[in-house]
Amino acid sequence: MLQRYKSEKNRELAESIYILRQQGTSYHEIARRMNMKYSNVVNIYRRECQFRELAFAMPFAEYIPPRIKNALRKQFGLNLLADPRNFCKPELLRRLFLFPGVGEKALQSLADALSEAGYEAFSLEEIKKQIYQKKARNFS
């Protein structure tokens, strides 16, 4: 399931607004037809345009939840989405895991997204072992 929308209804709404706007319908007319506020129509359309632009350049963006996408953008920049194979690197996952608001559930969502998109996923348990593993001290 693509995680861009919270429900099928939201997906249909965003798609309808996008299509109407692409056909040249004004924001005011769309708001009137859909019984919505003008500002909500504008915001939904702009978010949909941004998402479609990103998804066109980096198709994997469609599969990951917004929280993970925002954390990736802040930690590493969105260019990381161009090659999803990078997500199996333990150091990257460690930095992502330590980012505020990203925990085990978010990492599992990322692993599931990799699988769904056809990439090799990582094992959350293995990553957790690597993150929490303490290096042995050498006493010489």
C-alpha cells in the first residue's frame, strides 16, 4: 500500500483537485464544487504537485511514509531516495534511528516499503543489534 495518503478518500480528493486544476479549473471553482475552503484546495493542490514531482524523479518516495521522508530529508537530503539500496547501510539506519521521532515502527515501515518496491530489505533485529552493540575495550 502506498503510504502517501491516510485514506482512500483523501487520495481520491487530492487526485480530483489535481485533475481539475490541470484542466484549467480555478481554485475558487474547485472549492465551490467540492464544498471546501479555497485555502484548503490550494494547499492540497500544492502538496500533490510537490509529491508528484518528487515521485517522478525518485519513484521510491511513493512507498515511504511522510515521517520517514521528512527525517531523511533533514538528515541526509532527498537525493538519498534516488538509490533505495543505500537504505540497507547500517550507519545510515543508525543515524535515522537516532533522529527524533523515528523509532522501531518507522524503521519497520521503511523495511516494508523496500520490500514492496522490489528492493532488498534489511532486518530490523540485525540493525538493532548493530546499533546497540558496544565495542569491546582493549586493555593492553
